[in-house]
Amino acid sequence: MLKYIKLFVALFAVIPVLLLTGCETNMVVFEPQGPVARSIMELINWSLMWMLLVVVVVFAMFGFIVWKYRERKENMNYEPPEEHGNTLFEIIWTAIPILIVIALIIPTVKTLYALEEVPEGYENEEPLTVHVTAADWKWIFSYPEQGIETVNYVNIPEDRPVNFKLTSAGTMQSFWVPALAGQKYAMAKMETQLILVAENPGSYVGKNSNFNGRGYTGMEFEVLAQTQQDFNQWIADVKNTAPVLTEEKYEEMLKPTHLGRLTFKNTHLAWVNHADEDAQTYTNPELYRYNGYQGKTFEEEDNYMNENSETESGDHHHEENHDDHGNHGGDDHGQH
Amino acid sequence: MGNIKWDEFFITGDPLILGAQVSIALTMLGVLFGLTYLKKWKWIWREWITTVDHKRIGIMYIIAAILMFFRGGIDGLLMKAQTSRPEMGLLSSQHYNEIFTTHGVIMILFMAMPFLIGLMNVVIPLQIGARDVAFPQLNALSFWLFFSGAMLFNISFVIGGSPDAGWTSYFPLAGKEFSPSIANNYYAIALQIAGIGTLMTGINFIVTILKMRTKGMTLMRMPMFTWTALVTSGIIVAAFPIFTVALALMKFDRLFGTHFFTVSSGGSDMLWANLFWLWGHPEVYIVALPAFGIFSEVIATFSRKQLFGYKSMVYATVGIALLSMVVWVHHFYTMGSGPGVNSFFSLTTMLIAVPTGIKIFNWLFTMRKGRIKLSSAMLWALAFIPTFTIGGVTGVMLAMGAADFQYHNTLFLVAHFHYVLIPGVVFAVFAGLYYWWPKMFGHMLNERLGKWHFWLFNIGFNVTFMPMFFLGLNGAVRRSYTYSAESGFAPLFLLSAIGSVILAAGFAVFCYNIYWSIRYADRNISSDPWDARTLEWATASPVQHYNFAKLPEVKSFDAFWQMKKNNEGLTLKDSEIEEIHMPSNSGQPFMMCVIFGVVGFFLVFEWFIPAAIASVGIIVGLIYRSFDYNDGYHIPVEEISKTESTWRNEKGEVHKHVG
Ligand code: HEM
Ligand SMILES: [Cu+2]
Ligand SMILES: [Cu+2]
């Protein structure tokens, strides 16, 4: 039995050590590249300290009590006393957690409010506004001031606040750049906002963290922070060389596919902003028929196809998509 | 129905699924053949399918839960295998999506809940000194509706297609706009049917615990498990109707084209998220609280000490229940509700740590000055404390709204809730099984195998889920079927996959332990093998169907312990025996199970006319039941006397029978 207990204690002793070393390894959340992500990391570190304290206290008490009062040959005659409780102890272990909660909630609230504002020290910089439209399964970035649009990558100037206005053309996504900031949901017909600053030029991974169907994995984008000069140069280049985004091309783009990088010298905001409550709906259920038994779908009045085409609706999907029914579960991203 | 698309009806083309189909067919044939060969049809109908005995219903819940654990566990292992290496090709993305969806739903609704409800069924009436629950036939109906829902959900992966929008089934993804296959109808309809059963269980247990307590069993003398069952039933009654409504709206959207949660025509995806979590968070406590109750019983018994701070435990339980209703927004801090709302919900969520902490310290102090016997049941309770502490502190970290912007939807979260659900529920049901097994079956589970089960499962569990915290902090998102080699995630994913194999080995030992113990364990054990404290041990093992020949009288907390100490109420005289009135068996709940299953199946496939016709059966069943005047039967005195003298006069038995 002794052997068991030793193993037991050893096993659980490893855990806080693992937790501790967590702060020193190269995890992206602990290597922030801007003030927003840094303020979250500081909050996390503050909480880790307290939580470690809790873990150490509970584990120590646990180890001590189990060790000391375990049944042994010598104490088989020992009959434990009847104890109902102890008011003093109970007050102590109610009060201490309350104090810890207070210690944690104050910085939490402060950070929550701060995250909605331009970070401290950057108030005087004019923020760059970028509209983000998430679609299955790509990220579309529109720069209204510069009048350009990119897909699956976004270039931003360093040391300047960027105000991402998030929306979705369909499913719900979560816009996350762990090195620079936390995440926010992007939802259709509404707008959320995420502000961040990149302190250094560099390339950072951004991704969707909210599951949104078959092509969810790999719905990533690159955030490239550049010097203001490089950024201006890039804008100028795009204006000169990039193609024009047409409405047809845009509708094609919204279909459920994985795309590479694209760049355009105008933005789709000219004809639709999916954040508007009464924007047209760009859904197309027929393109999602790839698993199992197919149910019926419904015509929607506010669908974009109602106006500009008479052939798109109806029942012809079935012939069209029949062939890919057989590969239920087949990983055929982008075949549509 | 004229145009059934047979080519889409059965899921084909995947060797894994084909294998599953074949094995399901073979198992079913095997069971049918076995029953026929052993001439057990009558027996299974009379003794099990039509039973209204709370103990047998409890055992059926537990068997179903173990089977569902198996199914959900295979899902878990498949996911771990798929992510063990970068760019693995074992599962496609669609298949992975289906698997984590069914894993989550099955583990929570068809494993954790029935497991605990099963133990509640077996134990609660005994603990309060009652002969059955308040509404025995309703109890059977609860079970059969749960079973109907569970089976309907499980056939989805061979017929029609598995739900694939996550256990949270977020809209608009789960709506027809993005999921036109009928697969997600299974989610809405199967959970609806099972949910009705759960709601009735909640009502049944509230009434049972409030009305059926034996003489002297005041509320503040009730065992902790009974208290937690009462509070859990309260949460069920408060929270399940929300889910019922949400699922109904989901069905309207999917089957009839309404716009509650759609993108088009003014639906709101956030409405679903709110309704879902208004139920979903309390749901976590529906399973956690009874588990806390089990640990309280086990820790007190094996420390040979009364539960420390009983009163504060009761208040803490009620406090957790109340708080659990006002924290749901912590599941979507990132939805942009603003810092004010997020601050409020950060605070309420963190406050749950206070009553939970009270519980942890009370358990520790129950053991202090005790004599801790490291039986298998107790080992699970012990391991629970440190592992659940990790689940708890990471929960507080997630509760901090601003920090959650980095943890949300990552494997950090997945690790956290497994650290809560596995110690908090799975360890508890294991502890409960080792502890109450002799009560249910009259023999113990093997302690040596129990230790193997414990160590393998525990080590496996920690190795599987500890790495996920770090993966999450390094940016690994949840529900992703693969990752690139450059991401740097590979080593920890591999470690985690190795852990899951150890975990599975532990579960296998558990199954073997059941088999071994049924075959070989010693049947000659006393009715109170653990020297326990509460009333379920104040009668035979296995318990005779009327539970108590004479209802025990309670004079204090830990009633049975005091009875043994004062040598009171342990002896039964012939003169004290009276006829006992018991409810009759009924086949109706099972019939309802079949009818609900058929209606549900038609609805899943959107065949409305057959569904309408079949649902007439439900109405007929209700009418039939209203005119059912069978009010049970009486057990004659001689039969009771005979049963009682048999078990009471065995050697080493603390109970006595005198003629
Ligand atoms: C037995 C061992 C288990 C293993 C190996 C396991 C493994 C996993 C894995 C790999 C995931 C998906 C991670 C991802 O997002 O990609 C997952 C999700 C989940 N698990 Fe488990 N799990 C186990 C037990 C349990 C238990 C006992 C419960 C509940 C009582 C549970 C509840 C869940 C839930 C609710 C999800 C989320 C599903 C979703 O994302 O929709 N799991 N599990
Ligand atoms: Cu929204
Ligand atoms: Cu919650």
C-alpha cells in the first residue's frame, strides 16, 4: 500500500511542475507581439500565480492527510472521533477563496474594458479600419479607406492600432490572432470589433477557432505587419496591379471552398456589407449536400439568387451533386 | 414516402462504418439467438423490460451507460488516433466532425447522465428508507424514453448520417442553410425524446425525496448523495424545459423552414447559443452534483468518519445550483456582448469556486483524523481531489473573460472540461460502482483488478489530457481534424494519443473485472461489507424487491451507523412483519419507447404522414394509461418472513431475524 501512495503523490507532484514550466516555453500565448496580447498574458500570469498557490495548498494538504491517516497495521484499532465540523475552519476556507476571486476579478474587469479601446500609448494614432468578412472557408479583408480587398492575408502597418470590424457571410467564425490579440466571433448580419497593435514587423498566424463545417480545418490567414513605408508601397502596388473584383466573382468566392491568396483593387462593400441587418443572404444550401440522407431545404425571400437568376433555384441540385454523395466523408475540400 | 432515396439511406463507402454495420448486425443476431437458445425471452420480458422496480431500472440505466461509454470511448480513441500524427489520413474531416459531435452528445447525455441517474435509482429510495420511488411506472417510462432517444441517436451513423455540427449544434451551421442533410435532425429529435424522460426523472425524484422519506429522516438528516440528487432534480426541472423549447425551435427551423436561428429573414444564431447554454451549463452541474454526493458517501465510509461540515456541504450544493443558472454567458464571452456583461458573468462564474472549494476542504477534513482504507472505491474518490482541483483552477482561469479571449475554442478548454468531467463524473461512477456493486448484485468487484483499472485509467487520463492544456496555449484549436507538421504540435499530440491507449486499457480491465466478478466472485458476503453508514446498507444484498421488511426509523444523521452503534433496529421479529403493497409490472413504458422511436425516426427523415400516423400511438398510450386501474399487489407475510430469515440468519450478518 505504501508503494501505491508514494506513486500517487509523485504522480500529482509532477503536475504543478508542468504547469509552471508552461510559462517559460515557447507557447504563442506567452510570446505576445503587441500590447493587446501582452495585457491578456499579464492577466493570465497573474491568475496562474494564484492558481498555483491553490494547487500547492490543496495538494500538500491532500498528500499530508492521506499519508498520515491511511489505514496501517498499527492503527487498525484506532476508531476515528465523530466530528461534525468546525465553524472557524469553514469560515477560513470560505473567506480565502472570496479574497482570491476579488484579486482576480479586478484586473479581469479592467482588461475587459481595455480590450475594447485603443491600447494605452497608441491613443493618438489614427486607427486603420479593416473590414473582415468570414466565409466558408476563407477570410476576406476589405480596406475601405484604401479601397482594396485581400483574401486569406492581411497586411497592417506596425505600431498603429488596427480596428478589425468583423462579420460573416454565413456561418459563425472566430477571428483569432494569438500573437497579437485574443479572438472575437464573426457573425452574419452583425458587426463585432477587435482592436490590435503589432509592435514589430513580422508574420503572424491568424485562424478561425470556431468550428464551421467540413472545411473548418486550415481556415487560416497571415497577418503581415510592415513598416508604414512598406505598407504604403504595398497599397500603391495593389492599386496598380491587382484585378477588379466583380459581383459574379464575389458570389463565386463565397461558395464553400478553400482559396489561396487573392488581391483586388476594389472592395465588395460597394454592393454588400454582410454586417447590415437587412443585407441580402448569401446562402446556398445545395452546395452543402455531401453527407447522408438529403432533407428538404427552403427558399428564402432575401436570398441573393432570387433577383439575379431564375435558373439557380429548384430541384436540379440532385443530379448535379449526386456523384459526390458516394464519398460520404470524403475529404474533397474545394471541389465545389 | 413513395420516394425514399435508398441509395442515401444506408451510409456506405467507408470501411470503418461498414465494419460497424456488420458488427452491429452480428451482435444483434447474437443477442436474439442467445435469448432464444437459452429460453430467456419470458424472463427478460417479465423481470426486466416490464419491471417498475427502481433497482432494476437503475441497473438497466447503468448497463446502457456502460455501453454508451464504450461507444463514446471508441469515438474518443478514433479522434486521438487521427490527431496522433500531423496530416494523418485515418479520418476525413467530415468523419472527424461527426465523431466529435456524437462523442460529446453520447458522453454527456447518454453516458454521464444515465450513469448517475442509474445510481440514483438504485440508491436513493434505499437511502431514504422507501420501498420505491414516488411514481414507479413513470420511472420505467423515463428509462425507456431515454433508451429510445439513445438508440435513435446511435443508429444515425449507419442510417441517414451522423450529426456533425458539434455537441453544441451551433446555428447557423446546424440549420438547413449549411447542413441540408437530415443528419442533424437526429440531434434535435433524439435529444428531445430522451429529454422528456430526464425531465420526468427530475420530477419523480423531487417528489420521492420530499414525500417518501421514512420516519425521522428529516431533510437535514438526509445522506449527502440524497441531497445532491434532490438538488440535481431541481436543476433538471429548471433547465430541461429550456432545452426542450430550444430543440423544438430547432425542429421548426429544420423541418418546416421557420427562422428562429437562420441567417436569412431575421433569425438569430445568438439566440440558439443563449438557449443552449442556459441549459448546457446547468447540465454540467446536473451530472457533477450527484457525483459529489457519491464522493461524500465513499469518503465518509472509508475514513470511518462522519462527513465533515455537513451543513455547509448542503448549503454549498444549493449555492452551486443557484449560481449554475446565472453563468451561461461564459461560453461566449467572445460574442461581443460588451465588457459590462462579460464582467458580470466573469464574477458569477468565479464565485462558483467558493462553494466548490468549501466542498474540497470538507472532504479533506473528513479524512483528517480518520482511518483511510484504500479500497478501490476510495482510490477513485482520492484521485478525484487533486485532478478535479486542476479542472477547477483552470475553470477559474477560463472564467476570467479577458483571458478567455485566448483560451476560447482551443484545446485548453477541451483539456479543462475533461479534467472536470472525467474526475467529476467518471471517477464518481467508478467509485459508486465499486462501492454499491455488492448492494446491487450480492458480490463484490475484484479489488486487485480494481487497482489495475484505477492506475491505468488514472495515468492514462492525465497523460491524455494534460498535454492538451499546453497545445491550447500554443494555439491549437478544438475540433480540428488535423494539423500541419510545421505547427510544432506533433510531440504533445502523440503523447496525448499514447495516454488514451493507456486509458482504454484501464477501461478494458474494468470490463474484465465485471466479467470476472460475475463469474467467480464470492457470493458469501454480508449485507454490509464496508461497515457503512447509511440506510441502503440496512437491508439485504442484493436488495429484496420490497427493500425493507419493516421501514427503518431514523434518529440521527448517518442513521445506519448509529443503529449499529446502539444496536437498535437491527433485529426483525416475526410479529413486526406486515403485508407489503407493491406496484405491478407494466409493458406500457416499453411500448411507448418503441412508438416514440418510430415517430422520431419518421420525423428525422421528414416523412410527416407516417410520423403523424405513428404518433396516434402515443395518444392511445396516454389514454390507456389514464384508465389503467391496476393498483398493484400484496406480498404475503409468510413470503417476507421466509426471505428475511434467509439472509438475516447467515453467519457474520449484523441484522437478525427472530421468530
Ligand atoms: C474516455 C476517454 C475520452 C477521450 C479519449 C476523449 C477525447 C476527446 C477528444 C479527442 C475530443 C475532441 C477534441 C477536439 O475538439 O478535437 C473530445 C471532445 C469532447 N469530449 Fe471527450 N474524451 C473522453 C471522455 C469524455 C467524457 C467522459 C466526456 C463527458 C462526460 C467527454 C465529453 C466531451 C465533449 C462534450 C466534447 C466536445 C465535443 C464537441 O466539440 O462538440 N469526453 N473528447
Ligand atoms: Cu451575432
Ligand atoms: Cu458553463
